[in-house]
Amino acid sequence: MQNLDLSILEKVPEQNLKVILEIEPLAPLSMVSELPGSFYKSLKSPSKKMICGLFENVLGWHIDIVDRKLIQKDLIKIRQKGVKGGDAKKIIKKNIESFQTGSTYIPLLYEYFEIELPFIPSQLAHYDDLWSRAFRRSDSHRHTFGTRYMDTDFIEKWNLIKAKVASDTKRKSTEKNTLLDKLFKRYMGYFPMYYSTPTRREYTQYDGNFQIKLSMDESLFAQLTNKLVKENIGYLGSNEGWVHLTIKEFTV
């Protein structure tokens, strides 16, 4: 978080400027909703939170979830400053916390723009691909099923442990699972923090550019236009969805 200019968050946003955001896909896009289920179906156009992520990426706000939670708390305090009444303060807190609903991602620029009208280009092709999801289950030995890498010196020992538990005729299967869970927690340091599992994910190739009309805070517009002069590449939907960006003030 060193040298990041987050001063824009200190001011109450005013969506007083009409702008056009043009997004040129440089690769097939997979813009998946926040609660996709077992099949990752792509949306037709980017959601507000996706555009938040895109803007933050352009600004260089690569901030982990721990720091985002701290920033969110500070943001709530700033918005509550000068507000009288406990109920009014609770409404502000609830509103800001609602920006995160549906995912672990905490958008910081959610209040600074609003989508008014998206122009969606025609779609050339759709295809499904297998995408590797990262999961963490620190409470269950099932975590080990999807780990591609582990301590090579420990593999033989873990296999012997599993074989010994499996051959124990005095234990029921549920008891065996409970025992393996406890043993996994004991040896958790020998396993990767995350395991992966293949999931079907939809990708779309577009013929043309997205043009999205936004109402935006002037300060955000100024920061984005300044950054996009030199760095006009970002990613949308996934880290494979590279796009070229331009943004300009809307004029009739």
C-alpha cells in the first residue's frame, strides 16, 4: 500500500459528470456473476463491481482483503462524521458494507460512478473451458484431494497414515473422516494453502467494443484520464480478460 493515493475516498462522491467508457476486448472475456454455482456462465456486459475492479486495477490499487477491510472501516467513519443519530449512522454503515455483498471483494470506488446505459457489441463465439478454482478448507482432509503439490518428504508418511486409518475395522467411516480431519490439521503445514478443482467456465469473443455511459465523480474521472494516458490496459472478469480502455466526457 506504499505510495498509493487514496485521498479521493475522503470526499463524499458526486456523480456530476457524464462519461463514455469504451472497452476493447483483446481476448475472449468471462464476466462471471458473483454467485455462479457449478457452471461459470459469463454475463453479457460487465457488472458495476467488475468495472470497480477494472478502475482500481488501472489506478494501481492492488490491495489485499485485510487492508481493504481496514479502509472500509475508515471510510464508514469518514461518512459518519458530522451525522447525528445512531440510526442514520447505522444506515451509512450498512450501505457501505453492502457493496461487498456476494463476494469477498470489497470495492472502494462503488459510490463514485453509476452505470446508465451500456452498448454491448455482437458476440462472435462462445465456448466453455476448464478453469481452475482455488479453495481453502483448513478444517477437512478433503483439502488434500485437490492439492497438486506437497512436501515430497511427507507424501509417503501421509499415504501410510491414510492407509492405516482406512484399514481400521474398529472405526466407522464417519469416525475415520473425523480422525483424518484432525490429522490433517496437525500436518497442515505440509500442504499448499489452497487446493484447486476444474470448473466449466464460459468465455465469449466479441465483435467490437463495449461503450458504457456512466455518471461519475469528477475526481475519479481526472485520476483515470491521467493514468490512461500511459497505461490503458487492464483486465475484466478474470486475469485472462485483457482489455484496452479509453474514457471521455460525454457530449451531445
